Amino acid sequence: MNKEPRFEGNIFHHPCSVESCGREGCIGEGVNLLKGRLGQWYCAPHYKELERKRTNEKRIVTPPPQERQGRLL
Ligand SMILES: [Zn+2]
């Protein structure tokens, strides 16, 4: 299945970028049709998943400082 966003005639096809997904993407990233950039597209559930993953990655990149302090009382 062709996952690349593309024009067929006047129709802009932009399938979800997730390999196993057969849905049409409804949210595009890095899209600039005037510059010929067709971007990457995701269906709503996969876009949410991607956002969640990114949020998690950010957490990993900047872990909160963990100080080893304990309260005795
Ligand atoms: Zn999808």
C-alpha cells in the first residue's frame, strides 16, 4: 500500500503514515502544498498516540531531578 501523500488528478490522497493502518489521515504535519511539501499524515487515533509518545519522550529527555532525601520523622 502506498503511504506517500500524493495527488491523483485533482484529488489529494494522504493516508495515515502508520504501516498497519488503512485509514485516511486527517491530521497532517509539515504540510506546505505551496512549497510542494506533502508532509506526513495520521488518522485521529494514531495522531493522538504519536502525541502521547512525544510527551513521554520529552519526559525521558528531561527527567525530573531525583534527590535521595528521606524523612526520618
Ligand atoms: Zn492510522
